[in-house]
Amino acid sequence: MEIDTETQPLIKVGITIGDINGIGPEIILKALRDARILKDFTPIIYGSEKVLSHYQALLEMDDFSIQICKNASQALENNVNVVNVWTEEVELSVGQGTEKGGLYAFKALEAATQDISEGKIDVLVTAPFSKDGMIKAGFKFPGHTEYLADLSAVKEALMILVSPTLKVALVTSHIPIKEISKNLSKDLIIEKIKAFEQSLKKDFNLTKPKIAVFGLNPHAGENGKLGTEESETIQPAIQFCKAEGILAFGPFAADGYFGSPARNQYDGVLAMYHDQGLAAFKALSFDDGVNFTAGLPIVRTSPDHGTAFDIAGKNCASEQSFRSAIYMALDIFRTRKFQKLIHANPLPFTPEDKSKKNSSRDE
């Protein structure tokens, strides 16, 4: 059965403005500046028309128009819509991380997550915020991933960095290096492998994905000489998943993996910690990489970079990763819809009755 996309309403993409002093407003405007993009989806920015107008002037985007709407339900197709989460004048400190920048990023995120929970928008794309500014403003989570997992009542969401050629997921994300080892457990790694496999199937339409699992220590522990986490924790988790039919392999030494032929033999990589997976990913795919939060009932993506205060307001930030984040959110939303459709009302399966044999061969 095919889905008639021409009769379907455009997907509503909720976009949070991020830190108003970082590059978030700039990359949002740049990503949406070509009106042809509005044929693919309906953007709804959560933030402030006044802030966006300031950046429009800064970027000399005089031909860019914005439709102000009171809420997402009033958003118009073929328009860039803005929900004014706040109406007061805000003094910008472009290029600086401030508590006020964190406060307004938090307000925008709260408004967008409320709307997606009520079905007013279909997917969520978040511009970067400063964790320091957000925490000062009362945000109690290490990042978007943990916040959205808590709102969705999901024990552990999975951070996956995605590009056209790479998918890198993390067992641990925003914790100090010195705490990684004590936070690793066989059960946690099993949970992440299973979540990764399910996302590769449900969100990326891979039937039987192969997953490469990294070790924790240099050279994957060197047979215990450089650490025992591989033999005591990681390898048992891999073996458990294999016994359940999951194609998980490893542990691989992280330093040589991305430069080896193995990189092209697996559908995804599961790294033990943030920089182990993301340093190589960003070196290879920084311009078009996307951060996707798997394991949630909603679709949420973001660019694979931060607020970049050092270049904010200088009209030199690239919007490519943000545009990729929008289109990946659309793709995953459609894939989930397709997966739901093809698995609806399955034909009943009746085991073969071995007592009944076809006697035609004996005739």
C-alpha cells in the first residue's frame, strides 16, 4: 500500500530557537531562507519574532518574511511561522553565554515540548543551547537527550549521531571521563545495543542491522593488560545480544576503527562514551552530521554542533547541519509511519500441521 503524500498535510516541524546569543537564530534563518523548502514541511519556530528580526537585519535578509501565530494550531503552510514564547524586549549579548540566554532557550524548549506532547507539531528540531546558561536558568538536566527522556518517561534515551555514511550511538553521554567505567554495566550495554538495533530498524528501515561495539580501553584492553572492562562487561553483553539474534560484534579498538575497512562493514557503531565516538564522527561528518535522540515516542533531531559563541553574529555560521537535521526528522517521521502501516493487521500465522501430508507425490 502506498501513502498518497499529495493529499496529506505537510509535516509540522517545531523548531526551538536555542540560545539567543549563539548561532541558533542565524542557522535557523539561513536554513529556511529558500522559499522552495516550504513545499516539503511547515516550520514553526518557538522563540521571539523580535529576536529573529534582529538577526534578519544583521544578516541582511530583507526579503525574508515571518508569519506570527498565537500557537502551532494556527500555523500556515507555505510560511515560516513563529510562536512568540515571550513578548518582552530582550537585550541581546551576541557571542556571550549568559543566564538570560539560557532562560529564553529553556522557555522555547518547554513550549515546543508541550505542543509536541499534545500533537500540535509532528517533529522537534532543536537549535543548540549553552548547558551552563541553561543550568543557571534552572534547567536540571545535562542536555536535551536527558530532558526529553524524562518528559517521555523513558528510562534511557539513546544519542545517535547520524550522517549519510555513519551512525554512532553512545552508551554514556554527558558524564565526566573519570565516572565512565563505574557507570558501565553489562545490563546497560545490553540495553543500549537493543535500543540501537530497534532504532536502526524502526527509524532507518534496516531489516537486520550489524552493530560494531567499541571497547573502553586503548586497544580494547589488550587482553586485560590495559583494563578488564572488555572481558568482564562489554564482551558478555555482546554475547548475550548475539544469543538473542542481534548482530552485535566486538569489542573493537576505537582508535583504528574509523580508518579501517571495518567502518564500511557495519550499519552502526556503539561507543562507550561521548568523545570516543563523536571526535571521529565530527572530524568525518561535521558539516552534515545530525544528533538524533532514539528511543523516544517523538522524533527529535538537532545539528551536531553547539552554540559557537565565537562566531555568533558574524554571518559565517553554516546552516548545513541544521538543514540536515530538519530533513532527517522528516525522513524518520515518514519511516515510522510506514513501519506502523506495514505492520498493521498482519495475516494470522498458522503452523503447518505435520500430520497432514500432501499425497500428490505418491500418486
